[in-house]
Amino acid sequence: MGIAISAAQVDPRVVSFLEKPRQMLINGRWVDSVSGKTFSTFDPSTGEVLAQVAEGDREDIDLAVKAARKAFDDGPWRRLTPSERGRLVWKLADLLEQHLEEFAYLESLDNGKPLTVARAADVPLAVDLFRYMAGWATKLEGHTIPISVPYTPGAKYLSYTLREPVGVVGQIIPWNFPLLMAAWKLGPALATGCTVVLKPAEQTPLSALLLGELILEAGFPEGVVNVVPGFGETAGAALAAHLDVDKVAFTGSTEVGKLIVHAAAGNLKKVSLELGGKSPNVIFKDADIETAIAGATSAIFFNHGQCCCAGSRLYVEKPIFDKVVDGIAERAQKIKVGPGLDAATDMGPLVSEEQLNRVCGYLASGAAEGAKALAGGKKHGDKGYFVEPTVLVNTREDMKVVQEEIFGPVVAAMPFEKPEDIVPRANDNVYGLAAGVWTNDINKAHRMAEHLRAGTVWINCYNIFDAALPFGGYKQSGWGREMGRDVLDLYTQTKAVCTRLG
Ligand code: ADP
């Protein structure tokens, strides 16, 4: 068996999925890469090879884009009624739900996250997203618009708008929520009638490939969804630059987001970006302290801090600072770090050795600049890519650990004295993805919500996601909104039709 896991631990359907090299999905068929190359995906709890996957590159992207183009321009897909399209998306949700266990295992093995979390959050959220988007297929309405043209006096017109799919979409997704990010991207694209070439992250390609099997089983016509695994600089870059792709949707680092914008310039394809963050989480002294401590702990340590919206800059009003940071540190020390498949695990490994080194680099930089770890502060164990949940104090705004996105289980905590000082400090960052506010003063809460420059503000909660709530960034955290009705704007364009009536 080509995998380094004990079959006894794992759903047998997952073991057989991992046994053979996984191919890519192009034009409704599973195929090898043109080059014949494969790459390995690893179990981050051991660093051992989990499976072999076909390695897509420029030629494969080209074939996939051709298939998506044909499916969009000439295929049966465009002739489906909105209701038929919605039913297919709903069917995909049903199939995903039926296969919840396999997906939960695959996510846990490939990404490292606890199986319990994948079961309770990643897969159900993906199912819900598809169901929510299925409903939109029948509600993509235009408007009738009365017009008053000054240079054709007396003429009467009937004018209306049509909302049409944007076309062939390239979707490039990250490794932190592999299935859920695929769902966030595919759901609206399919509901609106686009066709897709999806490139999953090289660290976590497996759940998107299993989803590809369900897409075929659901009955989507060939070429509507193509899944091409491969690396960012090769397959990803080719997709972002492809001249026959009408839109690229990207989730990942701000650094790569900027490359995507450049790559898209060749044919001025539409671009949407969901990028990094360094989200402020602000606790006022009038908050329910125990709730805020629990909330701030989960805001940073959920998914091992590998969330673009992680509450990684913690601001606590001075009189309660020590109590809050001690409380978070105590909770951090109790977090059980271990392999995702172990039922006792609260926090798994980081996704890769590269991430481990990156996060440890930030821990070293924080220590060198004078930050003190109240909890954690180093790598955990000798095998796999584990890091201790870390709470840093003695931090200042000019430190790298406060300014830059770490994308790991590391929170930098700072006290604040005057409530009026906190808004500029919270906004003093290039990112603007999310923010948290903890207070029992309803006026203060909503004033903060108004002034924080972030795409999401959570009040007395954190990391609450719903298919109906738009998510995306201010400033360098991105362009456009995922989910909710807002995402439909990213996958449709408006056509104005003007008829002169006789
Ligand atoms: P991280 O640094 O956290 O791994 P990235 O932004 O590098 O996040 O990766 C997110 C996604 O972007 C992955 O699917 C990756 O393969 C892809 N990617 C990376 N570099 C490029 C690039 N130059 N062009 C297009 N896609 C890329």
C-alpha cells in the first residue's frame, strides 16, 4: 500500500482511494498528466508520503481550459434550465453528505486537522454552501429599467438587464480548508452557470479529487468542472495567465494574490481575491471575561491558526490584561497537540515542513525582538510538523509578529488604556479581513463595528461562518466577497438590453 497509515485507523474507502495514484479530471474523464509526472502529498503528522497525484502543468491546464470553454460555449450545460442547474448543485450536496466520513478522513490525513473538526465543521459547511448556492440558480434576476433618452424625444423603449455567467473560471485554492475552499469557489460558479478549472493546493489535493468523482456521479456534463492538481508556479500560474479564461478566483497569500493580478492582465480577465489577514481581536473590560477568554483562545487556535481571519492581534483593556492573557495561556497549555486521527487531539500538525519553518522563524523573530511566550513558543515533538499553541506578550506594534501574518497558532497580545485609542491601533495594518470585539455595551460594540476596517466584524463571537454571510477583505485582504448573495456578482456580468417600441 502506498500510504503510511494503518488501515485499521482509517475508513476502508479512504484506504482504497489512497492506494492508487490519483489522476486529474479533464472533460469528464480521469487522465494522467501530459508529462506523466506525479507528485507526493504528505501526512503532516509524520512527514510520510500519503499518496501520489498527477502533476498538472501548462499543457494540462490548456486541455482543461479547452474542455471548460467547449462546455461553456457549446455544451448541454448552457441549455439547462436554472432549476435543472440548481438541482445538480443540490445533488452534489447530497452526495457530499453521504460521503461525509471519507471526506473528513481525507481532510484530516492530508491537512492534519483533527478528524472531529473536519466532521463537525469542514464537511457540513461545504454541504451547506452547495445547498445555499443551489437555491440561487433560479434567482439570478435582472431589472426592467425605465429610461429617459433626451435626444430621441417621444420614443418609447423597453429596457432590461440580464444577469449572465461570466464564462470559464479558473479557481486556485489553498490548503487550510481544502474541501471547504473548493465548495466556496465551485458553489457560486455552478449556480450561475459558469464552467470551471479548479487547481487545489499542492499540499492538499485529495479532497478536491474525491469531490471530482461526486461531480461526475451527480451528472454534471463533461467539461463543466475540471480538476487539475499541480504546483502554484506552474499549473497555478498557467491558469491565472491563460488567455481563454474569463475570470480567476484566488484564495491564498497576499503575495501570490499580487502575482495573480499581474498574470490576469494579459486578457484583463476578472479577478477576485481572498487573501491574508492579521485580524485584531479587541476585549473591553466590560466584556464577559470568561466568554472572551474562551473566544479569543479559539479565535487564534482554531485550525492551528491557519485561518486567514485568525484573531492574531489581541488587544485587551489594561485593567483586565493580565487576567485575560493568563486565562488564554492556561487554555493554550491544555490544548492536546497530536495527530488529527487521534480522538484525543485538539490541535494537529501544521500542514507542511515549510509552514513549520515559517512559523518557527516568526517565533524566533518575536523572541529576538523581546516578546515573551506565556505559553508555547516552540516546535512540539520530533516527528511531524507540530508547533505549540503560543501566547506572546511584551509585544509592540513595530514587531514583525504583530505586523505580519504568521498563519500558525501564535497570538500577540497587547494592552490598551483608552477605548478611543483602540480603533487606530486595530486598523494599523495592511490587512482588513476580520476583527473581533468583546463588550457588553451594545453602543460601543456597534460603534466599533462601524469604525473597524475589516470585511467581517464578530461581536462577542469569532469564526462564525455561514453560507449566507459574505466574507472577504478590506485593504490588502482582497477583492470581492465570497458566499452570500454578494458572491454572485463575482460570477455574473450584466447585459443591458434596450428595445425601441414601435
Ligand atoms: P501558502 O503560501 O500559504 O502556501 P499560496 O498563496 O502560496 O499560499 O498558495 C495558495 C494557492 O496558490 C495554491 O493553490 C498554490 O499552488 C497557488 N499558487 C502559488 N503560487 C502561485 C502562482 N505564482 N500563480 C498561481 N497560483 C499560485
